[in-house]
Amino acid sequence: MLLIATGCSDEFLDKLPKDELSEVTTFTTNSNFETFAWGFYGFFPAYNDLGVLNSEWYGDLGLQGSGSQGSAWLWQRMIVPSASGTWTTPYAHIKRVNLMLDNIDNGVLSDSEKDHWRSVGYFFRAHEYIKLIKAYGAVPWVDRVLTEQDEDILYGPRTSRDEVAQNILNDLKWAETHINASGNGPNTINTSVVRALISHFGLFEGTWRKYHALGGEEQYLQACADASAQLVTDFSVLHPKYDEVFNSESLNGVQGILLYKEYEFTQLMHIFPSRHRNSAGNWDLTKKAVDSYLCLDGQTRWTSPLFDGDHNAYDEFRNRDHRLYFTTVPPFKVDTDGKNQLTWKFDPDPKHREYIDLMNSLSDDEHKLLPTMNWRGLIVKSEPHFRKFSVGQGFNVCYTGYRSHKYYNTYARIQNQDYNDAPIYRMGEIMVNYAEAMFELGQFNQSIADQTINKLRARGEVTPLNISAIVEDPTRDATVHPVLWEIRRERAVELMCEGYRFNDLRRWRKVNEYAGVEKLGRYVVNAEYGNKLPIQGGAAEGYVSPYGVPPGFPDHYYLYPIPSDQIVLNPELKQNTGWETVSVEE
């Protein structure tokens, strides 16, 4: 081999392999960069990542009945992982982005094309660093493809959170002013999408800094407010049907959608609705989540004369924000002749059809008509439908009595072959970001409420918020201003089951206060369920309590532990405070 190698000419050695891509051949023309950048869109988890729903389990508004005793975060079962994709996957993505960024100036591109692709690279690199900073705080900042000569980075300490956050914001603001305003075609990264990420990051980093006493929050909150204000101006009209934001075969042209992931039957599919038409998902809402939804008069269930009580499932759901009906299954009971079958008829007692009739007026037979069905089309006999008392139906069951069906639809009825499009950035989030940032900046007023919260409430047919006449919520956290409490409530309701809540509690530094408590479900008379349900305090009737009271959320849990293999590779990384003595995964 040595003889062969030394006998080869330099010209032969410089020839490129015909079956492999190289930097020289990949990064030349504008179309080459466009093709390479398409791979970045896979960074968005959309409806492929069940972790989006599982993360709701870590907070106070969701519960996953998977058979284990509650969330490891709340039951203090977290350990230091030996390896974690939470660390390695973003860095793999960052390396791919940096590869493109390193080659922009070598391509045959106009100045505007260079600016555009650099902006796209900055956007996706920021997107990945935001994941890292949320989880770990300070992390190594890498802005180029590293070589063996970069030992100061490869084996150096973490970059400070201040520097990483500033770099993220700088890159996004540069991209905002240099990217092609319309991207490189429909449903691509454009000016508005960059602003959406600025809105998202600015709020997270600004409030984290405020409530974790790091300081320097103003520039991030202002960045959020500025980007959000422009988006609220540009996209002032929302799609009127909340459910269709999440369960449309196509989101093309849907108002309020800034970027979405397109799915296509037989080509690219996912499993979110299937998990809501069987018992594999086990995603429930808690009593606290349902209590967050206002009555139609804009008052809480504790203060509104429209609220009929919660000891009866039908009473509890009456006169509520319509988004509740699209997020957890309303109560019903039908007659299936005692069988698991595809057909049904009304129960002889007319009270059981109240929400069947309501959903018939709010939805259609491809979305959320009652009764619900499993993936085969078998009819669910009744809701609430508890796992430990399933009336002979082991499918579509739940633990709390509030089964999530936010992503339930019925137009795709083949198990695990769903194809409804997934919103990635939408104005619902931007509006609650804007409201919260403006309050934190001391600039929230009725005009901002009307541009944001009241447009969202309108979709639920809820009376608008009047900030000068807020009826006191008796469950309000006394440390939170009444107006901010309503803003946070609206955020919880609008973004329910979308994977935001755990990080919201983390940035507000409220995980232990809000989630480190007993998670409850519906009020039941246990004798009506064969005395099989776990009731709070072991009572004969009361609120279902699947797990009891957790030990709580320690302070050091606010930052994730750095995987042990990374510290072995680079001892200069140092573990996050509080995790040094926690057991390591074997």
C-alpha cells in the first residue's frame, strides 16, 4: 500500500470521490446552499417527537399515566445520565450549520444571497443553542467547524450564560435585518419566522434572568416585545377555529400560522392523533388545568355565577371557554348494546347528550364530534373513562378523568399513519409572549390586552379581559400581580399540551410551588366506579389522586445535569451545581 501511495501523482490524489459529497462540490451555487439548508428543517420536532407531550407531565397541568409513580423530576428520581441527546443532538445540528456558514464566502453567491444563507444559518444555530441554554445554562459556544487545533474549545470550560445568550440574540437580530423578507419560498424561514424565534427566546431568557436574579433581563424582554409587536401588527387576524390550528390536513394559508411542518399521507406521517385514539399515550389534564379555563363571562369557576359545580362532570363543563372542549374530552354516555362496536345510539337518559349536541355545533365528523372512538372506529361508551374502571373497554382510558384529545381527529383512521400538519410558530404563542413581556417591562395596558389576550379569548367565546375590573381569583399566587396572573392563565390555556408549561414554571422559578403538590383529577363517588379509583385522602368520594403528594422539586433541578461522558471527555466542563453528588447512570 505504501508503494502504491508513493507512486500516485499529486493530481490523482487530489481527485474527489464520485460517490461522496464534499465541501467543494456542496457549497457552490445558491441552489446548492438551498438544498443543503433543507436538512435544517428536520431540527423542528413537530409531531414526530412525543417528548413534546411527555414534558407536560413534568409540570402541574398534565399527568401521564404510564404506570410509574409520577414524573421523575417531581419525585426526585433524576440521575446524572451517562449520555444524553439533549446535549449531543443540538451540537450535531450546530456542527452541520457551521459547516454551511464556514463555506458561504467561498460560494458563487451575490451579496444578498450570502446575507440570506448566513441569516438562515444564524437562525438554526440559535434555535439549537436555545435548547442548550434552557437545559444547561452555560454551554460551550462553537461558531465554526472545529479541528484538532481547536483544543481551547474542545477541552476548555463552558462559555458563560451571559456570552451565549448575547451571541444568540446578536445572531437573530442580524438575521432579522438581512434575511430575504419572504425567505426562499412559501413556508420557509423568513423575517417573520426570525422574529418569532426572537419573541420566544427573548421572553424565556428575560424572565429567567429576572426570576433567577441573574440581572440583565431588560434587553431580552425588549427584544421579545419589539419582535412580537411587529408580528401582532402584521398578523392581526387569527384563524377562528382553535381546533383546526392543530388538526388540519393542511395549514397552507391558515391565518396566524407563521411556519408549519407539512405531512403527507404515504410520504411523511406521524403518530400524534393515533396516540389520542388509543391508550398508548396516556396523556391527561389535571384538575388544576381544567380549573384554569374561565367561564364564558370571563370569570373563574370560583367566582362566576355561570359555574354549576364540579361534583358532577356535566355541571363542571357547562358554560366554559370553548378551548376546554377541544383540549380534553367533554362528558357523555351512549348506548352500544353493551358491545365494542362501530355504531351507537343515544342513552335513554337525555342528560347524557348535552355535550354531544354541543360538539355537533362546534366541530365536524373529521374532528371532535362525540362520542369519541379509537383508531379502529370502535365507539367509546362514556367519558370520563378511567383506566381502573373501564366499563369493559381497555382503550381510550385515562387516570385523572380528563383525557387529552387536543390532537384527536378522525379523518386518518390508520394506526400511526397520521398526516395533519403541525404548527411550528403560530400567533397564539406570539400574542401571549407579547402580553407577558410588556407586563414585565411595565408597559402592559388595555390596548395590548385587546391585541393579544382578548383575541385569543374570542376564539373560546370568552368575555374580554378588562384590566381595570379584574375579579379576584381566590387561587391566585399572592406573589403574582393580578394582571400578570391573568396573562399567565391565558398562556396556560392557549398553549395547553404543547410542551411549554415545564419551561414556563422553570423560568418563573415556580416548579416546586405549582407542580410539587398532589396532582388531582375529577371529583367522583368511588362506589359508582366499583371502589377501584384512588381518592384523595382515601375518602369514599372526592378528587381522584393517582400518585399522591410528591417530595418536591429541589433547587438544583432547575438546570439539567451535564452527561457524565461529556465531563469524562472534558473535565473542564464542570457539573452543574447540586448534581455533583447525585448518582450517575450506569
